[in-house]
Amino acid sequence: MRRTYRGSCHCGAVAFEADLDLEESSYRCNCSICRRTRFWPAVARPEGFRLLSGESELTEYRFNTHSNVHYFCRRCGVRPFGVGNETPIGKMYGVNLGCLEDVDDETLSRIPITRVDGRNDGWGDEPRFGGYL
């Protein structure tokens, strides 16, 4: 069931709300940036994401095609969300589940995970070795 969750970076400078269904799959990816930052996103549609504060505290990083935006808090370095423009569903927000403030460990442990082979642009494929994701 979709509901509104609040989240923030570690220092609290960046805060957001996102409408998410935590019974839908989240994602773990082995691409170079997701692997290094251990990013664990749930998907929010553009109309279901609201940046509440900290826009001036965000720094962005783009690589490869430069069309997807990876946002980091410039104070604490946490990656609270990103914007995917080249996805099977069009524009979407990848909300870092670790940044949600009102989700307990038990709930986090039940969120389904789809592992994707982003390293090889296999977005519909599970990586050969993905247990570490």
C-alpha cells in the first residue's frame, strides 16, 4: 500500500517526502556508483516526490550518458535520492531506503529486492554474482 514517508540525509540538511509502496520491489544494482555507495532505492514517480528542504545543500554527480542525476548532501555526503531519466518507466526518483526516518528495521527487512546488472546495462537481468548487493 502506497503511503507518504519522510526522509533526510544524515545531518538533516536535506529533507524530503516520498509516496512509496514498500511491498513493491526495491533495487540493488552492481553498476559502478551503486556498488560503491551501497545505494538501495525504492521508486517514486515524479508526482510522488517532494523536496522539503536543502536544495542548496545538494550536489549532483552525473556520469556515462549524463542523463541520470545522483544527488549527495554537500555537508554529510549521504546520497538521499537520485533522478533516473533513462529508465523503463521514464522519469523516476530513486529514494534511498536507508534515509527514511519512519521505517523500522523489521519493515526494512521485509522489502522485496530486485538485483539488476547495471554494470552490463542488463537492467532486466540479475547479475551472475549478486549476493553482496
